[in-house]
Amino acid sequence: MWRDMSLSAVLAGFVAVVVSYSGPLVIVLAAASAGHLDTAQTGSWVWAISIGSGLTCIGLSLRTRMPVITAWSTPGAALLVTSLGAYSYAEAIGAFLVTGVVITLVGLTGVFGRLMRQVPTAVVAAMLAGILFSFGTGVFTSLKTAPWIAGTVLAAYLVGKRLLPRYAVLIALAVGVACSAATSRLDIRLDHVELARPVLTTPDFSVASLIGIAVPMILATLASQNAPGMAVLTASGYRPDDRLLIGSTGLVSTALAPFGSHAINLAAITAAICTGPESHRDPRRRYVAGVACGAFYLLIGAFGTTLVVFFAGLPKELVAAIAGVALFGALAGGLAGAVTEEKDREAALITFLATASGMTLFGIGSAFWGLVFGVVAHVVLTRRRARSATG
């Protein structure tokens, strides 16, 4: 690993962590507030999902030599914002435990992977492009509220891409932070730093919590997180072992559930930062980004909610702009893969539009529905053409 180490890969892992703690974690904190969790329980929750993500990132990336990026379930946390307050914390822990067990079984049996392998390559690439579309446009929408920050990030990225391509994102990040400080937009306060203290909670099982939390959590995590996560790795040229990846994240979720972890799964958006060419030109050396991402997860998780304040102080426009330029390469690759095969272009277009729309049906996000609509379109269109050719 030391021989394959590169600054660009480590930076990709760092940017992925910055995006995770600056966005999705806010939903977790909102869910904790809605569930009336105390400071100790909230800190334990943050510790559990951070440690779980860190361990799986490092372990799976080293084991597979792929940049395997994991994270906590964002749609699962969003579900808890509205449902956690209706159950006791012990009942929620019981639901988290059942969620982890079911996802482990689904992963180890290989059912999930067999379904994913039936999806056409163009549809997978289009879904990836759809997921990343809003992040690409985020660079330019940020110009409205913070023109100096977003503008300097974009300009620095282009200059860096011209002169030092491997360090373009690092240059953009450094210039963006400097501009944020110069415009008094940084609000970073670290009054004290202390280690997190995990809180073990005995689970309580009830039919109501299993139906209200576990069932939708399982569906949302598999469909809205693991499916796109597998697709990102596949679209980047890797051949992920679904049994190992889904099964491992399920096992870690189960082990950390008593400490508050609702679900650990494959990441999609942050994974694209580490699997793309900005991480490293050689795909075989990008796994270092996964290891680095995991190390940063462990570092921040060890301090619970203390260091989260650091990332919360970064301007949202800076985070959006950095994430956007870091994903340019992955977005371009997804768009290229979506239009490679002429016979699949219409299905890929439907997938892209459905995914990029950001719609939610039955509590499941647009990435899953993009896959569904794309596969249906592919089946309808290819059968029609096949019959026409036969006739």
C-alpha cells in the first residue's frame, strides 16, 4: 500500500469524508433531535456510524484492492427524522439490529448481486450520471449565493487541471478555503476536544417498530444506497463481489446496532469521488483513497460529535463547489458510458432523467427508480426491435 500511496488518492478520501460530514450527518443529528436522544446517545450514534464506515472502508479496500467507500444510510436517517419519535430508543435499536441481520443475509446469499448483474451497462452508467448531475450543477448554482468562493474554486480547478492535473482538486480546495477565510465565511469553533464514549443499549423488539422502522430501512438501504454503490464501482471498471461487500457491511451494521448504528452501506456519491480519475490515473492504485477515507472516518469518529463542528463551519457553497469539481471526471465517464451503445440510448436517457429528477416514491429514492424505469424501457425497446428484425 505504501508503494501505491499518492497525495491525490488521499485527498480524494478526505474530500469524500468532508462531503459526508457536511451533508448527510446533518440528517442523523436531526433524527437524534426528533427522537429526543440525549447528548451521550447522540455521540454514541455518531461514533458507531463513523467507526463502522471507517472499518469497512479500510478492510474492504485492502481486501479487494478497489476503492470501496461505505457510509451510513442517508435515506434511513431521513426516515428516522419522522419515525424515531414514535418508538422508544430501545425499540429503535432492536429495529436496527434486525435491519443489519436481514441485509447480511441478502448479501451473503448473492440474491442482490444476481439482480444487479441483469442491468444493462448503459443503464448503470446513466444512473451514475444522474446521481452526480446535481453535484455538477451545484458548482454553478453556488455562484449565485457565493460567487467569489465558487468562482475561485472553479477557476483554480481549471488552472490546476491545465498545469498539475493530479492535484487540481487539492489546489481548488486550498484556494476555496483561503477565499472563504478572506470573505469571513469560515465559522469553525472547537471549544474542546474529547473522545467519544459509546453507549450500549439493550435492544427491545416490537412488531410496531419492525414494521415502522426495520422494513422501510431495509428497502431504502438496499435500493437507494447499495444498488447505486454497486453501480458506481461497476461503471468505474471494477468487478465488485456483492456477497463480500453487502454481507460485510450488514455484519458491521449488526455488530454496531446496539451502540446506535442504524445501517452501514456502500456509498454512491462519495464513492464516485474516490473511484474516478481525479483519485488516480491508474485504477489499480485508487484503493488507497478507500483506505484514506476509512482512516479519516476513524479519526473523526473517535471524537464523536466534537470534530463534526469543524465541518459544520465550512460554507455550504465551498463544500458544493469542491464536491462538484471532484466529480467532474466521474460524471463525464457516466455520460460517455450511457451513450456508447446506440440501441440502449433511449433506456439510458430515461434512467438519467428519472435519477437526476430527485423524485421519491414510497420512501425510495430516485436512483432505484431510475434503474427500474431504465430496465423496463430496455426490455420494451429491445424486444420491439428484435421482433421487427425477425419480421
